Amino acid sequence: MADDPDQWKYEPAHDLGLPPLARMRSHRREAGLFSASARLAWWTGWSAVLRVWNRLRVVGREHLPSSGSYILVANHESHLDVFALTAALPMRTRAHFVPLSAEDVFFDRPTRTFFAAHILNALPVRRGAGVRHGFAAIRERLLIEPTIYALFPAGERSRDGGFLPFRSGIGMLVASTDIAVVPCHIEGAFEALRPQTKLIRPARMTVTIGAPRVFKDEPDNREGWDRIAAVLERDVRALGHEPFVEEPKL
Amino acid sequence: MTVQHLFTVSDAFDDPLVVWSTAVACALLVVAFAAIQVLRRLGVTAPELHRELMVRTISWSWLLAIIGAAILLGRGTTILAVLVLSLLAYRDFARATGVFRVRSLSIVVTLGMIALACASADRWHRLYFALTPLVIVLLAVITIPRDEPRGFVQRVGLAIMGFVLFGTALGYLGLLTDTPRYRALLIFLIAAIQLNDIFAFIVGRTLGGPKLIPNTSSGKTISGSVGAVILTTILVVVLGRFLFADTLMGSWTTLIGLGVASSIAGQLGDLGLSSIKRDIGIKDFAAAIPGHGGVLDRFDSLILVPPVLYHIISFVNGPLGG
């Protein structure tokens, strides 16, 4: 009876047994009905705002993998960037969207952690020296369940609207793996919402999605990481300069 | 106004039993904290144990404050608190069994529990009873369009079990607010069930002896179980003589029956939830309440008692809710 293949199989929540705060920070976190609904309302509401107020346009949506896990990388010039990225995703995959957010900003206080975990569905990532810490866990999640990470490889928001160079952290995450990385360029977010301003201006916004890349052959060392960061930065920059030209390479 | 009966606070302390039980609950907390501090000063409890005791007692204070406030503030808040308890209990159950991943079932269960609460609030007992089969039918059909026959019986079975145990059975607490002295009744119900657990623990520890059902719950003994039935029945008879004075429920034989049935239902709730945990292979349902585990770990023995109490009262005193 014990080996009967037709027996019921229980798969408890992957984060079962963690105290509330540890659960919110856990990469194994699984959402219930409350956070799933709150999140859907949050992202869809913002998506509607950007589409109407900022006439958000999405170019190259056909490049998005139709299923499975992948990582979106983009330039980061405004708080609106993350909303623009979710708006670019098809509705049915929005539940899998997980922004990788700075631990020191979004996960420092219980209230903010609650918001980041339950509304944004964010996961904490360390910045600077400890950046590799927790990458194994973050990669593991991609395999456990369909997950779409959003990551801004520059590691910080540009304060003047200029393009900040990508850091090698993204390389450490994906070097020598099968993980697909989708470069995206966000245009107009800085004009719509600058630092220190509260109101969103009706500036036109465009998200351009490029062809996915896989870095299976890149070595998992400093050279490989730097090369990956450079390749992705070039991709994103190219998307920004020529938003209408599709790049059929790869 | 028809909703006035939901939010009447002014009569909270009209019932002397409510005054007394509130005073006793507050006194118990003060005594508990004082005892913990004294034991610490005397060096009886090690720092580790002291911290554990403090965490548990602080959690208890919060639970008592929430339960007490909900019951004292009136029927509306009591029913709302029962609804929240139902939802949290189902959440623990669904996360442990994995059925929470099927969103459509969670939505139906949630709406069903809200409907039960509305039926309680409206004193519409017939709707309450009709909702259980209706929701079960809806749960049975809602996942058909997914076109995933694999695991169909499991997910539907789990959702129905969750709804009936934590929605219907626990929801009777809300329906019981449609009795004249519901505040005292609910306070006594909760107190008797918690004491039932404590009686079983103390008698079992003192007398020892053979285990009750060791595969399900390793700690429970036959002596503890029988001891709890006897002591809880005595408690129910003594309290019931005050609570049900001047009604048919107040007779000795009825109260003895009520005591025995409540004690057994309390223990079965505890053991039933233990069976679920053993089957899945987990120790606790969650870790939401510091020192106690999940909501379901704390309130497991409360789940099966409300329907027993309701139907005995309804049978003896005449149907509730017209």
C-alpha cells in the first residue's frame, strides 16, 4: 500500500513552518489567495495607469519565452520601471513575476517587508560585497516552480536618467546555467517619474523586449561574469537606440 | 433597526457570569505572569525555559484579549472573529495539504465561509444548514473545467473536508450567538475545551498507563482521556447549573450528557487534526503564534465541539433560530 502509485500525494507549501517574518524573506515562499489577489490587483492597476496615462507601448513581446522560468533584465531610471516590466508580461504569467529587490531597502523593516513580500512578491538580494549570498537559493526557485525574475543589473536607480553600467552580479547568477535572460529596454520612465518628484507626468513610455540569451558556455568566474554583464548591457543599449528593429540573432 | 442586535455592547456585563468569567480570565493572566517571574527569581526555571514560558503566556494574552473583545463587543464582532478563525484554520490546512495551489477551490471555500457568517449574522439557521451541501456541490464541480482529472478526487476531497471542518463545524460558534446568554455560553465553551486539554495532560502525566492511540499521538494516555471526560463533565455540570438555570438544559442528566459529549468531541478534534499532521508528515501546521505553532495547532480541540453543543441545546430546549 505504501508504494501504491495511486496513493494521495501531499505537497505542503514549500515555506511551511517558517515564522511569519522569515517566510516573507524566504525564496521558497508560496502565496495564498490573499496575497495572490492583492498582487494581481496591484500590478494590473498599475499596468492600466501606465497604459492610459503614459500610453505605454510594448515592442517585441514575441521574444518572451512562452513557459518556464526566466530572468528579465533592464535599465533602471525610475520607480516606474518595475511596473512597466509587469505591464509587458501577459496576464497569465504575471502571477509568476518576482522582482529581485535590494535587501537593505525593501526588507529592512517588518511593514516594508510585508509590502515587498505580499504585494510586490519581491525577493531580497544583497548588494555590494555579499551579492553572491543567496544566489543558490534564488536559482533553485527557478527550477522548483515557474518564476519570472526582474533584475536591474546596474544595482541602483540612475538619478539623472543616464544609463548606468551593468555590474557583474547578473553574471554570477546565470553563468554556466540554462537560465534564459531576456534583455528589456525601458524608455520614458525617467521623464514620467523622476527622483524627488511625487506626481507621475504623462510622458510616453515604451518597453522593448529583446531576444533571450543563455550563458551555458560562459565560465563561472570573474571573466565570464564581466562578459555576461557586458553582453547584456550592449543588448539593452541596442534595444534603446533602435526600438523598432528586431534582432534575429541567437 | 434589524442590524442593531449585531452591535449591542451595552448589555455585555448584564450577565453576572460574563462579569465573573472576565474577572477570572484577567486574574489568571496576572497570576500566570507573576508565577513565571517568581519562579525565575527563585531560580527554579532556567533562562531558556523562562523565555519559552513568557513567549507562550504573551501569546495567550493576545489570544484572550482578541477573543474576549470579540465576544464582549457583541454578536457582529463575534461572528466576524469566527469567520477570521475559519479562514485562518482553512489556510493552515490548505497550505499543509497543498490544496491551496488550486485557487478556484480556495475562492469557493472563502466565499462559502463568508456566506455562513452572513447566515449566522442574519439568524437564518436554515440557510446555514443549506449552505454546507450547496458549497460541497460547488467544490465538486468547480475544478472540472481545468481538465486535470489526475488528482481530482484528492483536491476536491481535501477542499470539502476543509470546508466542513473549519467552515461548517467551527462556524457553529457564530450560530450559537443566536441564544439568549451567548456571551457566557461561548466563554464557557472555550474555557471548558481548553481545560479539557489541560485535564487530559495533567491526569495522563500523573497516572500514566497505556497509550490511547500511539500512532496518532504519542503522548496521549487512556487514563488522561478518561480523566478529562470525568473532570470536564463535572465542570460542565457545575457551570451548566448556572448557565442553563430555568431551562430544560439545566437538568442533571442532560448536563452530564453534554459534558461527556463535549469532552469526547474536544479530544476527537485534537486527535483528528493530529491524524492529518501524521498523514502529511509535519509536526505543526504553521508557526504563526509564537510558542504555539499555527492557528490550527492552537484551536484543534475547539473544532468539533460547537456543532455538538448547538444540536444538544436545539434538541433539548427546542429548535434555535425559529
